[in-house]
Amino acid sequence: MRLARRWIIGSTCLILVGLLHFVYWDLVEVFDIEQSESSAPIELLWWTRHMPWVYDEVRRCGVFECRVTNKRKRLASARAVLFYGTFLETGDFPLPRSLQHSWALLHEESPKNVAYAPFDDFLQHFNFTSTFSRYSDLPLTTQWLPSAHDLISMDYTMSFDFKSSNLNVASPSVVFLNSDCDTMSGREHYMKELMRHINVDSFGSCLHNKDLPASLQKDYMDNLYSPKLLRFLSRYKFMIAIENAVCEDYITEKFWRPLVVGVIPIYFGSPSIRDWQPQKKSAILVKDFPNAAALGRYLMDLSENKTEYDSFRGHKLNRSHPIQNEKLLHNLITYPYHMGVPTPEGSLIQVFECAVCKYATYRGPIRRANARHYNCPLVPIYAPLESKKEPNSLAHWRSAMKVGQCQARILKTFFSSNKPYSEAQFAAELNPRIAEDRC
């Protein structure tokens, strides 16, 4: 009887403690929201000096509010410091770093332009990240897909018969549109081999053999989804979709744009691309073929087979169930950013700012990023060549990544010492290591 009474008393106490716990945190959240409404907003400082905009304004993000500025004199007041990856400078970081400063990194590009970005020695100093990796805090994996509607819309989709009757395009009707010609993925080397086996219309500066219509020549690189360009591309059966680098979840317009216009992408890039196809069979994967000759033979056969060709276009032609990939559907529903949002509030910069604003307001235990937040192989991967040789450019990129690893290690040392340093001091550490092959 006495044990039963103690059990009842103990259980009641646990329930009361639990209730008090939830009430306490509810009160804390209400108090914080009221504080954010009644007191000065916390500050976020863009440290990147080369961003083409200058501002100092209050950003409202739902119940959260932050002052966003790029005035460096506000560093002491900032709760978070924001960095734009493409414009990072190895000698320009805000040191000494205060305990109140969270560092947030926005970097949607491959390591082609920031060779030290993939390394844990560098990434571990950031508390919040937004990259193409699904493991970052604000993933940008599907950023280049304007919307789910664009995947299933028939606005630009042409029938197999119409594509086949397009006498201005040689069989098997393949388009290549690239002007970034020295890539980590060996794109140009693979295309040289493929173009020995099939006709490819190459309109960019890489392996150029045809000119775009005059109306598209001026600014097609700045208008990747212009209606004129989409209509022009839609007449082809296949489009080369080889990324400039191979990283998990690094997926650009190269993959999404042909899907939007009803053209089959010939894809090489993200090893996890099957996770993002609208249906199980939406793209032809270069890695499924031993070499370009085998791929060329397959394209010639497929270009004459209407049933098999259209089986790759289920997201357009299966009107009852066009997107069968549950992971992609979930991402499209819950994803906070895609380039199709036309309002300033829908821009990548403002979405990133709001995500950091929320994190900085309720940051809780200190978080640290790691290599998975960028999730890129440290040795460049290239498309398989018939010659069985490495692309000529691979030695350059392998060396660049080795230097990047060296840069990351030196940055870690400077960050850990937490003292200001200059670009000249950084170079004084880096150059001897490169000269003596100590990277």
C-alpha cells in the first residue's frame, strides 16, 4: 500500500515536471517573440565585399526580424556573419572572432572556383550552411528547377513525330550548349569522342560548330529559361547535360532544363541523380555506358523508336501521375527556395538571410558544419573516355584541389589562433608549401 502511494506520488510529480517543462518553453518562446517585436532586431552582417549590392535594412521573416547590413563597422553588434562563397578571399575573415558570432556560408557553386570549399578543415568553422548538398542546413539541390509545374507543363513539349520531321536537325538530334570549356568533369574531352560517332549541334563556345539564331546570341547565358531559348531547344530529341564538376547533389539547369522542355537529358554529374528524377527513367546516364561509342549507338537506335523514346518522358505524357518520385515531390513541396519565385522575398539571398535570422535567434547549442555540408569528392571525377586516358586538364584540377586542401589547413590554423592576419601572411604560409610539395 505504501509502495503504491509512493508510485502515485512519484508519477504525479513527473507529470507536473513535464507540464512545467512545456509551459516554461512556451513562455520562453512567447517572451522571445515579444522581445523581437519590442526591442531592436538582432543584426546579420554580410562580410563579402564584392557583392554588387549595398544595403542596411530590417528583414522581416515571419515572426522573426533581423537587421541585415554589409557595413563592416557593425561587426561588434552582429549576431551572425554571412559569407558568399564565390567571393571568398583567403586573407579576409573577421578575426578575432567573438563568441557571439555565428558564421553562415552561402555557396551554390562547385569547387571549380573555390578549391578549399570541400574540406572539413575549412567548413568546420561555419555554424550554418546553404549549399547544393542535401546535408546542408538550407539545401539548394533543386534550386535550378523553376517549379513543379514546369516539369509537367506541355507548353514547350513537342511530339516525337514532329521532332523526327524537323529536317534542319540531323539524326539523332542532339544539342550541346556550353561555354565553360575547362571543366573538372572532362566534359569537352568526352564530347570530342561522342561527336566522332554522332552529329551534335554545339552552339556554345565549347566545340562550337553552329550559331544560335540571332535573337538568342546576345544574352542566352543570362536568360537560361527564356521562352525563346526553351522553344528553340525543345525541337531536339536529346540534350547534353554534363555538369562542370561531379559532386553529390550538385545539379544545375543542365539537368532540369531539358526535362522542362520535353527533351531527354544525357547526364553526367551528381552520382545521386536517380534520387531526383521525376520518374525512374527520365534521363540517359553517361556512366551506364562503357564509352562514347556505345552511347552513340544507343542514341541512334533510340532516336528511331517512338515508344521507347517517349518512355523517358513520363513526366510530360503520363498526365495522371507525372511525378512518381516521392522524394522529389516532398522536396518541391517543402523546399524554401527555387529560382522560379519572381518576388524579392523569394530570392536566394533573402531566403538565406531569413534562415540565418531564425537560426541566430534560436541557435541553441553551437553547431559546426562538416564535409558532408558540401559533399564533394576530393579527387576530380571525369566522364569515361574511349582512350582509357585521363583528360589533359585533369592534372591541373587535381593540383588545384591539392592546393585547396593546403589552403584549408592554413585557414584552420589562422582561425584557431583567432588573430587578424593579411593576405600577404597567408601567401607566406602557402607558397613555401606549394614550392616544397608539402600541401
